[in-house]
Amino acid sequence: MFIKVRVITGAPKEVITKKEDDLIEMYIREPAERNLANRRVLEVIREMYPNMPVRIVNGHHSPSKMIEVSAPKTNGNKY
């Protein structure tokens, strides 16, 4: 599943708003330097989708990001 995220960094208060099923707007406190904002974005998405792999696919240096949330990985053992 892919989620579009619009990030506003350096906000005085953290606010996460789900605009649509695949669109989230985030106001986060972390600045857009040293990858701090991207780390916080991934933390928030991981809280929303626990136990699922999450990664930034597109927009590492942009306020508009594309996040991939995958199905949980299994070890292939059914028993």
C-alpha cells in the first residue's frame, strides 16, 4: 500500500491529519535537516501501522513524500 504524505517541519505543535485513505498531512517539530524530519515521519507511520515494514519510496528531500507500507514479513514457516 502506498500513502502520500505532506510534511510541514518546524511546527510548534505536532498535528497529524488523515485527509483521505491514502493522504496524510503532518505538522512535525523536527527540522528538515540531518534526516530528522524523515525519521519522525517514519515513526508516526509505524505507529499507525504496527508490525508492518515502512519505507520512504519517493520524496526524501521534499515535503511531499510517498511511503510504502508492506504486508508483514513471515519466515516462511507455517508451523
